[in-house]
Amino acid sequence: NAGVIQTPRHKVTGKGQEATLWCEPISGHSAVFWYRQTIVQGLEFLTYFRNQAPIDDSGMPKERFSAQMPNQSHSTLKIQSTQPQDSAVYLCASSLAGRAETLYFGSGTRLTVL
Amino acid sequence: KTQVEQSPQSLVVRQGENCVLQCNYSVTPDNHLRWFKQDTGKGLVSLTVLVHENDKTSNGRYSATLDKDAKHSTLHITATLLDDTATYICVVGALASSSFSKLVFGQGTSLSVVP
């Protein structure tokens, strides 16, 4: 079991460009979460899928951010027209539905917007 | 007001020493509290999960306690190793995954173990 896989590990974009981040959850996990981590804010919840359906996107900035889960093996987080304040580590996590102790995190994608 | 407060913010100990990290919280519900270890540039690795009042858990050199009345948890690391250098993050929230979006993360304690 390779754990939660996130790609790329690092991404550098210019202001105004688009960034797409990928997450492959642990096989058999039906819940997928996206978090953003910065030094100032710490870890912030972005969005949550269960059985591929969006359940809660209350943490997603209303503009420019979108997330999808087209199949059970991967989820994407897309940021359009990136801004310097989007620079952060984006962490994906997965879990067995209903099992808090099974929450596992990926290593994250460090996004730098110049 | 910070809902999950960790102390100290940073800590330096010598290899082989013991250390104690603190987590105070005001989050409700507080069905479970978890300690994660985050190496620099890596994701969060779960160390222990505490669920019940006065829970105590042990995972090798890591042990943790939870006092729900006081809304307080401690993480003890015994006989520290250089590889224990990391940020330790306390997380509090409901048990059900449907409430994972409400999990509240502390800012972490940065532990440095020196030779």
C-alpha cells in the first residue's frame, strides 16, 4: 500500500496561470479530503468527497478554486488565475467512511505562485 | 480565539531526553483527539488517537493522555531520537467522517532533537 499519493510534489506557476493538483487516495477509501497548509493559517479544510460525490466544500474559496473526483482512484484540485496568496502546501487525505482513525494524509503539493 | 492551542511553540531537546507536548482546546464536539507528526516537507502521520474520557494510549516511545473535563491532552516522547525532529500537530473534532470537515488543527509544536 503506497499510501495517499499526491502529484506533483512541487509546482511553480506565474501569477494568473492555472494549477492542477492530483491526489490518488488509498485503495478502498471512500472519503477524500483536501486541506491547505500555510505557516500563518496552519491547516485549513477545503473540501470533502464521499464515494466520489462532493459532500462539503465550505472551505473552498468561492472563485478560482474547484475540485473534482471523476473516479474512485483520483481527485483533482484546480486553481484558476493563481495569485501569490494561493502559495501553500495542499494536502490530500483519505479515509474509510465513518472511521476517524483511518484518516491518512499524502505528502502534499507545495504550490508557489510567483 | 484559537480553538486548539499547542505549547510550547518550539522545543529543543538533546537526544535521549524525554519531552512533553501540550494541547488545550475549546472545540466541540471533542469526540476524538489525534496527534500527528509532520516531517519537513511531508504529510501528516498519525501517532495516536484518543477517544474516551481519561484515555491513555501508547505507541512505542509515544504516549498520550486526554482529559476531557479539562479539555487537555499531552503527548510524551521518551528517549528522543534525532528522527523525532518534526512538527507535532494536535487535531480535535468529531469521530464520524461526515464531520471531518469540522476537524480543528492546532498550529503545531516544532521539536528539534539535537545530538
